Amino acid sequence: MAKKTRLIFLGPPGAGKGTQAQVIAELWSIPHISTGEILRAAIKVETDLGKQAKSFVDQGELVPDHLILDLIKERLGKSDVQNGWILDGFPRNVEQARFLDQLLTEISQSCDYAVNFEVPEPELITRMLGRGRKDDNEETISNRLKVYLEQTAPVIDYYRQQGILKSIDGNCEQEQVTIAVQQVVSNQGDN
Ligand code: AMP
């Protein structure tokens, strides 16, 4: 795809955002920006960010906004974002979404679509338990789902009101979901 595409991937933990972001970013040669991945890498090598974020990630809580907002500002300041990007796991609350709008205005960019992956909760739990990440144990999973409903789900309405929300069925084969994302993004104006 030659066009510059800028997408936000939304959806509950375990919905397949990360997997789809990786596949699509590779297909379109654009960066996949996952705040969760950045945090896990920082925790692994014990940077200041990693040390401050660790207990939040381990418990399935959101890392405080001030840590995340600096991180995303720095990432979107890099030159590789000029051809497009996929944001995966950010924004995670309405404050982060507002900050992103302001930041994009400052750097003269705009998001094309917020793509919301819909997957029923029992399937989310099965997927997360099968993933084996440190924060994929039963207790943390249930907290992440709670945090999602309370803090992240309102972001869906935020983008619906902006008219850029596209919801897709994430409860099917990985390849089918990838096709659905590509269709949604190329059928511009079809809401
Ligand atoms: P993810 O890989 O997107 O599931 O994120 C894993 C964990 O990283 C989350 O449970 C949060 O603790 C933290 N995290 C990732 N992105 C954000 C964000 N945008 N704001 C706050 N915390 C985040």
C-alpha cells in the first residue's frame, strides 16, 4: 500500500491487536508501535522507565500517563513515522487519546482510523492463557479485563464521535482478520 496509513488498534487484551499490527505493519512497511512491547523491553534491561513501570505491568494496571506520554512523544518524533504507523495498545484511556490528538496536530499528522477488534471475553481468556506472557496469569488477566472495561473501553466512543471508528470481528482465523482490516482501511468513507 503506497498510501501513508496511520491506524490505532483498539480492543481488549487478547483480542489479537499485537499479532495483526505486526502482520499489517510488515505488509505495508510501516512501524508497529506497541507501548506494551516498549515497556517489556525496558523492564527486561532495567532502564529507569522499566523500573518505574514494572509493578504496574506485573499487576495488569495501567502505567501512569506521564511515563507513557513521554514515551509516545519520543517515538512519534522519530523519522520512520513519516510513511505511516500502527499504534497498538495506545491510547489506553481518554486522557491519552486527547494527548495524542494534540501531539498529532503539533507534528501535522492525523490518524486515519481507529480499528476496534471485537472478541468475546471467554475467547480472550483462552487466548491469553495460551500465550504464556508473565502478565498472562489468571489473576492479572482478570484485572487487565477490568481495567480495560473501566478505562480503555471509553476510548472507543471517543473515536466513534470523531467518525474514524471501524469495528471488526476479531473472533475468527488470523488470516481472515487480516483481510478484514485491509478491507476496512481501503473502503474509505464506508462506515
Ligand atoms: P499490552 O502489551 O498492550 O497488553 O500491554 C501490557 C501492559 O503494559 C499493560 O497491562 C499495562 O500495564 C502496560 N501498558 C501498555 N500500554 C499502556 C498504555 N498506553 N498506558 C498505560 N499502560 C500501558
